[in-house]
Amino acid sequence: MLRQIITPLESSFTLQLPNEMLGKTVEIIAFELKEANSESQLSEADKNQRIKRIEDITRNSLVDLSNFKFNRDEANNYAE
């Protein structure tokens, strides 16, 4: 799958397809994303309010991993 979100400056656009799509039937769709335009126009206060709301929602799901030590040998020990 290939997905690109662009802001075209001309009426012509060239799309580079990945090699795995060559010789296959593909569908290309273009439509306006109204959410993307409004997202870039958010004020700093709105952005901070959204961040605060996200932090409030995820606060109970946070886990302290500051003392976690990753042991690659233990993680890849397939003998056990």
C-alpha cells in the first residue's frame, strides 16, 4: 500500500510507485482533506489544550520504565 498526503502547487503530479506494484492493477484516488487544512491552522492555545486533554486521558496508562534494563540474550533465548 502506498499513501501520500501532498499539497500540490500545480495541476500535474507525478507519482512514483514502489517496485512491488509494477504489473499490478492499482487504484489512484485524489480528494481534499479538510481535516489536514484545519489542523495546520490551530492556534498555540488550541494545540496546548489538545495536548493537555491527551495527557489527562493517558495518565493512568503510563508506566515508569526508567529502571528497566533490556537483556537481548534473555529476550532471544529460544531454548527455554
